[in-house]
Amino acid sequence: MELLIAGGCLEHGRNCFYVRGREVSFLVDAGIMKENPDTPYPELTKDQIQDAAYLFLTHCHSDHTGAVKWLYDQGFHGEVIASAPTFAWMKDAVPGRTLESMSVPGKKCKVDDHLKMTWGRSGHCIGSVWYLFRLDGRKILFTGDYQEHSGAYKCDRIRDLSADLALVDTAYGTESGTAGDYRKDFEGSMDRLVKTNRPYLFPVPSHGRGLDVLRALSEREIPIYMEDAIISECLETPDREFWLRKKFRGSFGNSEVHTMEELGQLMEETGGLSFLELPIGILVQDSQLIRQENRDLTAAVIKAGGRVVLTGKQDPASFSRDLLSRGDAVFWKISVHQNADEALKLKHKNRFRFMIPCHCRKKLDFKERDILTVRTGNLVKF
Ligand SMILES: [Zn+2]
Ligand SMILES: [Zn+2]
């Protein structure tokens, strides 16, 4: 059996893997690499694309689904398989089969006469999953973007699984903090926030860390102002009990929730948020602060003595990164991936014959010889 790394190893973006078996070939993810416009799409030939019987998607983010339309343009005619929220939230609407209609987490199911599959929730966002495939007497695991310690999202922890090859999220590479460390810092910062009477602006991506921020604000009963898109993500998600942790669902609703129009009224009443009686949390779905209205809001928050709080990756040359380097924003990280230590721990809790760290730009220096360093374009036989 062969695995072609079509994207996502020793680079960031365009996650895409091509598995070739004796009878069946399939793809896992088809992402786009935004930061490199010369090579945005996975490295696949038309023949490979047209040979793929399936495209399994791990979650809706564009570094995993942004090239789906491009695949169709290249002649893809296989079946797309993904969770219902991934189908609902990926940029290009495509037909396909939902995982929820095939099996439940942890239970093996038959995709066709040759290919069997088990899936589980990966704790990264609503609808994010990992996959274990069985084909031609071999097993291959894809963790997808994976984090066991999210405060918002459920994760079916990968334990005691055996796989010939495991592709494991290691996006945070050599960063030293674990999810637990970041979580503790984040909660400590939130505990300090609650004692102030300042506005805190959280620019968050769509479908990701925003719900973790909401949970932390809700647990402390801090009034929240947020865009309709985030409100609907919380309240109108299909099967929210299935994807969201009970603790999150329990705390949501402790805070008063207001719209952005109401924030406008509050700004008029309080001299641009300068005379608040309580702290408030403002959430906008614009993690890099691209939209002018959010840049204006940033200025108002800073003027009122509040903080812009970034919780994840800032793109090079983005407004968010500028703010941070000027000292006008703070970074309270929320972990949605794993670092190298966490990936190694996952390996030790399972039986992987070989492991491939993925999603990291840098070459990582693992001592264990069954951890393979591969890059986009490489072919792995197993
Ligand atoms: Zn992701
Ligand atoms: Zn990703």
C-alpha cells in the first residue's frame, strides 16, 4: 500500500493525502495553501484525482477543504464523506455521505467491499474528526487537527489503537506549552479580566476557538456582545449535544448575550465604552482583523483602556500581528492542535508501527526511529 503526501508536511496549508490500495484509492482532505499563491493546491496528477474513489474530509477549515472545488475541476468523480457540520460549513457545497449516517464514533463500518473505517471526534472544532482506515490488511490513522483538552469540543481520545502508519497533528511543533499549560494561563487571565470594568475584544476565526472564549466568558457571567454568525454557531449547530462538551452547554446562557447593534447603542451611552460598570467581552469572527469596522472597534477598545485579545495564529503582515508587535494586543493562546510532545504522548498511548508528524512547517527532531520525516511530494510504502 502507498501513501502519497500531496500537501501539508513541512509546510502549512493544503493538507492532502492520497492512499493507494490494490483495488481502492482514496483521498483524505483537500486543503488550500493561502500563504503561497504559487502552489496553493495539492500536488496530485489528474490521473490520481480521477482514480480516487473517495474523499474523506476531517473538518471544514480551508486548509483541509479549500481545494475541493479544484479537485472537481480536475475530474474528481468519487464520493465525498464527512461529518454533517463539515458539509454545512465548508466553502463549496458538495454532495456526499455523512459520517453520522454510517456509524457512531469508535465503531468500525464498511465503506465498500475493500475499505473499512472507524471515525471519532477530534476536539478541534464542531464536526472535526479522526479516521482509522483498514485496507489490504493494513491500517492507517489520520488524526486530523486534534486536541484532547478543548473546553468546548468533545474528543473521542485515540487510545490503544494499532496502526501500521499514523499521521499525527503536530502543528505546534517545538512550542513548549501543552494545551493544559495554555488553558491554565487563559483561565488565570480571564479571572483577572472579570475584576475590571473594561471592554475585551476577541477576534476569533469562524468555527474554532470562539466557542472556547464564549465558555470562559459565560462561566464568569461576563456580558457578551457578538456577531450573529457566532450566535448561530452556538445555538443552531446541528447536533450540538453531540459535538459540544456538556460543561460548555451548561455554562452557555449564564451570560447576557447581545448583538453588535446593541454594542453600538452601548458605545453611545458609555462614551465609547469608557465608562462601563462591568467588563464586557466582544467577539468578532475576523481573527486577522481584516474588516474596517473591526479595526475601528479595536481603536475604541484600546481608547477605553480595554484589551484586544488574540488567541491563535496571526498571519504574516496581518493587522492582528501588527497590533501584537506594537503592544496593543495581548496573546492568550487557546490550543487547538498538538505540539511535538503531545504527539509523542499520543504515540505512546497507542501502537503505531510508524508515525508521521503533520501540519508543521519545521522539521522536527524526534529521537525515535519509527517517526518518519516526510515532505510534500514524498511517497511512503507500508
Ligand atoms: Zn483546522
Ligand atoms: Zn488545519
